[in-house]
Amino acid sequence: MKLPALLTVWAALLIGGCHPAAPPPDAAKPDAAKPAADKEASGVTLSAEKMEKIGLQTEEAKATNYAGETGGFGSVLPHEGIAQAVAELATAEATEKQSRAALARAQRLKGTAGALSSDVEETSARQAAVDKAALDLSWQRLSATLGQKAPWSGGGGQKLLSELASGSTRLVRITFPLGSLSGEIPQNLRVSRIGSAAGGKRWTVAPVWTAPADATVPGRSFFAVLRNSDLGEGERIIAGAPLGAARAGVMIPADAVAVSEGKYWVYVEDEPGHFVRTAIDADTAVDDQYFVFGALKPGDKIVISGVAQLLAQESNSGADSE
């Protein structure tokens, strides 16, 4: 080979050795370029001693069915008006009973030596009719005030009526906005104080029956019986009525929920001593619990004490928190 050709080949080899060969298109990227795993997926691992030290406790999520609610407003009725109506009814019943007995006695003696005059018998009949009309009017006034389908409207429920008149049991009147309920009378109503927190105390009211319409508030009104509560007479309340089909999910205590990164979280113990942070939808508060569906399943071991310490432990390992 001639000298110029050798020099050319040698120069080409020298230049090519100064640049590394390009990797193939499907070569793996360096580890540093891999996306980091979700922080909540890694979880927190604690020893038994550490769990005891921070007072960590778990509880199994309870399976339940829950239906959405529509809200209404109302108040606890003073028992004075009920007591007055009941007293008028009792007076009318006693008077009617007495006049009816007098008429029966006059009719029984008719044709005997002790028979009363026809004028006396006619007077007794007229008085019995007047007293019967007064008794019917008392019942009509009671039904106009407390509803025509009240539990005592069929002649029973006298014990409940007496309890309401004495104030030992409370009567509430609730109005729901137009169109918020179907045609049926809502059952399983729950009431709470206006202004109470989402997880505040709620009371179940039953039985429920239709009340006369409220002329000042358009909507459907109902009466319901409230027992064993500390709500005062005249106090304003809010009520919730089930709406739509019930949905399957779990109930968890409010203490199990933590707020971080603008979301609501719970810690689930997936393995002994290992706790994973799980995002939930905490829009549905029921008393001092939350109804959750989808993110949790019945039987999951939820941390109910020591949640803040777990969140702090995870934050110290690099997670951002509020």
C-alpha cells in the first residue's frame, strides 16, 4: 500500500476513537432518570416498641350501606300548645261520656215507675248530641294542629300523646324544599342542631307523619317524635332524609382521618407493623364517622390513634405535609 493511503486510514481510525459509539435505541436509561415511586405507596414501618410508645391503635373498617341525604329545616315544638289541645280533648271526652250516660239512664227508665218526663229525656238527648259534637270538634282541632295521620288518629297512641303533652317526649316539625323528596313519607330521619360540625351529634326521629303545610316556607312538612335528646323546645334544627339507593362501603372513625397535601388520608396496616397512607373521599360525615367507598374495604385495619405521629414520621422521610 502506498504511503498516502496508509496515512489516510490511520487518520480515520484516530478520529473515530475520539467519540464513543451511540447506544442502541432500546438501551436502558440510567437509574437516575427513573420516576420516583408514589410517596404514599412506600408507607411507614414501625417496631412494636415504637407503636406502643406513640399509642398506635387500629380498628377494622365496618361494612355498611349508606344512601345520600336531602336536607330540611325545622324546630322543636313547645309542648304547651300540645298540652292545651290534649286538655281540651280530655274535657270534651269526660263531658260527652257524662251526657251519654244521662241519656242512657233516661232511656232505660222509660216505661217504668221511675221514668223521667219526656222533656227531661229530650233535654238529655240534645245535650248528648251537643257534647258529642264538641268532642268531635276537639279531635278535629287536634288533627288540624298535629296532623290527620298522627299515630293516635285511629284511637290508639294515647301514651305517646300524653308524653308529648307533658314534654317528656319532643315533637319536631321539619320542612323539606319542593322537589327534594319523592311522594313517600321519608323514614329514618336524623336531626341535629343548626351550626353543628359535620361530625356533630345527630338524633333519629320516628315515627314520621305528614304535617299541615307551612305557609311561610314552600315545601313538604312533616311531624316526627324525638326521644332522649338534649335539644330544647323552640330550638332550630336541620334534618336529613335518605335519598336514592343505598351504596355499599365502610364506616371509619373521624379520628382515623388526617389532612395532608390538600387531601384526606387514612393509614392502613397491610402487614404487621407496616402502614400505608391511602387517600379517601371524606365528603360524607355520619355522626362522628365517615362513610367511605372504593378506597377501603371491610376488614381493613385502619389506624385510629397515632395518625398524626405516622404522618410526621412519613414527613420526616421526605413527604410534604400540611
